[in-house]
Amino acid sequence: MPSATPNTKSSLTVALALLLLAGAPSGEQKKISIYSSVATYNLPVVDRAGHEYVGLLEILEPLGRVSATAAGRRWSLRYNNADCEFVSGKTRGKIRGRDFELPAPFLVENSRGLVPLSSLSTLLPRFLGNSVTFHEAARRLFIGDVAIQVSAQFDVANPPRLVLTFTAPVNPTIATEPGKLKMVFSREPIVLPGNESLSFSNTVITQASFSESNGAAELSIAATAPLMARFSDNGRTITVAAASSGELPSVPSPPEVPAVSGQPVPPPGNPAPAPPPGHPLVIVDPAHGGGERGAALSDTLPEKAVNLGFARLLRAELQGRGFSVLLLREDDETVTLDQRAGIANAAHAAVYISLHADSQGGGVRVCTAMLPPDSSAKGPFRSWNTAQASALPVSQSVASAVLSALQKHQIPARGYSASLRPLNNLLIPAIAVELAPGPNGVSDLASANYQQKAAAAIADGVSSLRDRFGVQP
């Protein structure tokens, strides 16, 4: 989870607010979209002296632990265990103690460090230790193997239809205009494995073309008749056919979710079962998993393993107090942040608890979401990055109750707020709990006794607010 040095707290808060606000459409505002297994997000791009620039801290903040300081023209940053230093107006800096040459001068504006977009393909791997693919003209950046492939199959049956199959669930914005249906993918890392344009020998659906620009991808389907699109396979398949040709075969639609503007389709799988009467549902989410290891707590201990063991103990403690519990991942599997939020929102749980671990500090840290200043709803919809706004007061009550219970169990604890996904994307009360070393140091993180003590305290805190969930003890 991210941290910042005290003298950069205010500037970091401004930067985080800019990051969140950048998630909404902004007319002609230039933006870059960044896709990774940890987070998918977009950031504003600015023009300076004929070059496009983006904030380096803002790029790295959703991906790991980061802090930055600005002292005059000198700007330094630490990301996980990697340090860098640049000087405003200079092209040469240092990353991990080695010289690095930028294609245009580094800039510092209002304590924000700006790097030219054209440097990202070579600069980011120095920090991330992962491959980076940058479609610079379209401003779409892929970290690791995250691309969603799409294939097209044309069915000449009556009515003719185009079946688009994706390697992961998608939720594009779909719009129609005379002779065309457009699907805009603003959050999904869609790429086309073959030709960017396909022509069909058909009098109804004539062509499909793929394009990308300003951080988004678009599939455009041309036709001589109005078109309609239907989802199936939990958002992995979209079937397009002429609207005037009769109804398409019945197929299941993506799972219904609360009204959140831009919310992705939840992943496939069984929905959370309705809890028995008198047993409110708590979602316990062990962070990371699969290819995302999280922090390296020691040479042999990844954060994802601690989170999962801790989650199982917390589930048992909550169940012992009369709660139903959905463990968001049961094994070492990859679940994206958008998928976690989609499952939680669809489940209508009483509380969501995200579990993390850290090798620095001690005790337990309890976090609630930090939202932009203007997080009011727009009609019946709420922005994806500010969905937590209406639930935040209860989230803060849950955090306070958990902090009090931890202290009663004589576990050092402190609370804070941060721009931490997926907390911002949740419609239900939500907190994150980060386990830090106990009296015996880092070895306590893997200790069942230490985890059990913390889990019992957290469960006590949640249970103390049982009446807020509409259920009496």
C-alpha cells in the first residue's frame, strides 16, 4: 500500500485527486491509459515545449509503494526498492544508481515530476522489472501480459451475425449511428491479433474495423441496417446482428450490478449466495494472488500467501460471531481490482474487508477510501472512481470500531485514508486492513498465533456494529 513522506503529503494528495478525476471523460483532454494486473487507470497528459508529458509518481502510485520529494529543481522518488533522481530542465537522471537519458527534459511543476511519454517504454521497466508495451500514438500502455485478445467469426445464417469473442470479460460503451455500431473500450486492454479491418461479403454487415486513440480502443461495425448487440458468456462474447431482422437467440446478459457509471462486468463464476436470515454477509478479500505476488515480505515470503492465510482465519472468526463470509479468492489465483469491486457490488454485502501485509512498521493499519473533493452523484449514477462516497461514513465507523478492538487486544494500530482501489469503487462499507510485523518482527507475519489474535480483534470490531447492518446480536 502506498506511503508518502510528510513533506510531500499535500502535493501527493493533489496528485491522487488528479488521478481520480482523470477517470472521467473530459472532452478533448489528452490522456494515457495504463493496463496492468494490479490496476487499470488513466492519467491526464500535458503538452510542454512540443512534447507530451505525464506525472511519474501518478503512474507508479497504483502499482506499488511509492514516495516522492521535491527540493528546488531536484526531484527524487522511491518505488518499492527502486530509487530515482531527476533535475528539472535536465535530460539525464539516475535510476537505481545508474544514469538514464530522457528524450526531453524532466520537468517539476507544483512538486509533480513530469516525464515525456516517449520515455515510458524504456523508463518503466527500470522500476517495474516487467515488460512494457506502449502504443505511443494511441497513448495506451500495457504492463506485462495483460492484453485482451479479440477474434471475430461471421455467421452467414439468416439473419447474418458477427460474433466477437474476447479472452476476458469486457464492458464497452456501445453507440449506434446511421450505418454503424461503435464499441468503445475505455478501461479494457483490448488488442487485435490480426488485421485492423475485416470486410464481409454480405449485404447487411459489411465491415468491422479496429482503431485506438487517446487512451481508448474502438471496434466499429458498418452495416446497411440498424444493428443491435447482445452479451453472453459473462461478457466474453458480443453478438451483433441487424435489429430489424428479428430477435437474436436468447443468451444470458452480463450480471446486473448497481448503478455505477463505467463499472466493468464482474468475472464469471457463481454469485455470492444470499446469507441466511440474521447473518449479514461480509466479503473478505485477500489482496494480490496468482501472478501478482504483492510485497516481498522476506526472501521466501510473498504478501499474497500471508493475505490468504490471514483471510481464512478472519473468516472463521466472523463465522463464529454469526456472520456469513464470502472469501473473494480461495486459492492462489489472479483476480483484478475491477473484478473484486464488481463481485462485491453485486453481492450487496454488509461490509468489505481487503487484507494486506507489510514488512515495515508494526501492528495493524486500517484504511478507508480517500475521494476527490467533488464526489457527488450525477443523477442515478455514480462515477466508478467515487462509488464509495455514499457508504464512506459507515466505512469510517467500521474502521473506528476495528481500531478500537485492536487496541483492546493490545495490538498497535493506526488509521488513515488513501486513494486505494478497489475501496473507491465500492458501493458498500469498505475498509482495508494491513498486517505489519508484531513483537517478533517479520516472522510474526506468517505466525498463525499473531494472525489469529489480529483476526479476532477485527471480527470483534465488525461485530460491535452489527446493529448498523440491520441485524441484532
